[in-house]
Amino acid sequence: MWNGTQGMSTITVNTANPVSYQVYAMDINGCFSDTVITNIGIFPNVVFNAFAQQDSVCSGSSTLIYGDVSGGNGGPYVVYNENMEIISFPYTVMPITDHAYIFYAGDLMCGISARDTVLIRTIPIPTVLITAAKYKGCQPFTVNFFATTDPVCETFLWNFGESSSLSYNQNPQHTYTSPGVYDVSVVATSEAGCSVYTMLSQFITVYPKPDARFNFDPSVASILKPIIYFTNMSTPNTTNLWSFGDGDSSSAVNPIHTYNAP
């Protein structure tokens, strides 16, 4: 008999509160056993609270999620993520878009018995388009740069590819004094504090300034030797324009000129 109710030797109990059972047995001869008292205790529910270090982050940035677990049988507790993988706090997440992270907690006796959700909202990363008024030129080469962003950005940090060549303007101007091919980059930060790094390789080409040099022979023209042979030693040398001082000119690489008057 279980609390005065006839039953089998084994019963299943489902109760939300502590309860005591008095049980005794009777055999086929009508003999009774001693009465035994069984006390059933109830552990409190597991209490689980999950929360984020930052509930709004830039898209692709990380934040930490923390959790407090109590109640139940007093622990140890086990926490699972939404993929039912065992985790520990603090737990790092890196959302690309808004995401509700679901967590489950429980103790080793009663299993999973609590759940909580943490919503992380994401702030868009700005997009940047870099353009220039000119992309190629001879040294010294002055270039006006432009940064078009979406959304509007608050700060800029330009690197023009030369040592210590920086600017904090949105649309800066820079003069290249040395020939070469230059990478250009900018870090743009939105009003929400989200930054993006954009780099364009070999964006600006600066050509060396030509070095004009020549020899001539003979060194002095005369009536007997009025013809002068010029040897072009200029570098780099693509096109040439000679002026001989007597109103005549030539575009030949190594011209020959005759002086007809003193």
C-alpha cells in the first residue's frame, strides 16, 4: 500500500513539490510488513540568463556573450549553443547580419531545462570607392584623390604609398616627387564607428623627368666646317625637339645641322 492506496511494488511519481510516501506490503496470508517512509525532494528549476558584452557590433566584428546559471542540483552545469555543442562562457560570436543566438543550460541530473536567446544587431560596414583626377604623369606629379563612401564616413586615413605620406582629408591632394608605381589605400570610418580598409595596387604611375644631354662635333663651326653632328644622350628618350639657335629645328634623334651664317 502506498499512502493507503493499493499499488504495485513499483510506482512512478510525477510531482512538482516535495512529497513523502508511506509504504507497506501484505502477503497472501494477510500478514503485514513494517511501514517504510520514503521522502522525495524536488530540486528548484535551473535559472539561466545569457547576455552580450555589446548587443550591436559592426558587421563581421566579434563580441562576447556571457551566461549565469543557477538552481537545479547546484551544478556542475552544462551549456549548449544552438548547434547543441557544449560551450563555455564567455562565448565569442562574429555575426555578419542580425542574429538571435540560442543557448540551452541544465545540470547533470535533470538535463537541459532552461534556454535563453541573445539578439546581436549588426551595423553595416561602409563601402569606399577611390578615384583620382589623374593616374599617370611625370615627376613632380600632383594628384587629387576622391573617396566616395556609403554610408557617409566621419574620418579618413590615406596612405599614398610613399614614406610618411598620409592625409586625414576625405578628398586629399598629394604630390609625388619620385618616379615609381604606387599603391594607394584609405581607412574610412563611419559615424557608427565601423571601419573599412580599401587598397588599390599600382594605382598611380609617376614617370621620371627626362635628363636632356647631348654632344656635338666639331665643337666650333666654320666656313670650312659648317656642318655640326649632334649626338643625343638624353634619358629617357621617346620624342625629341631640337632648336639650333638660328631659327631651324629638328625632331631627329641625332640630327645633323648646317650653320650658314656666323
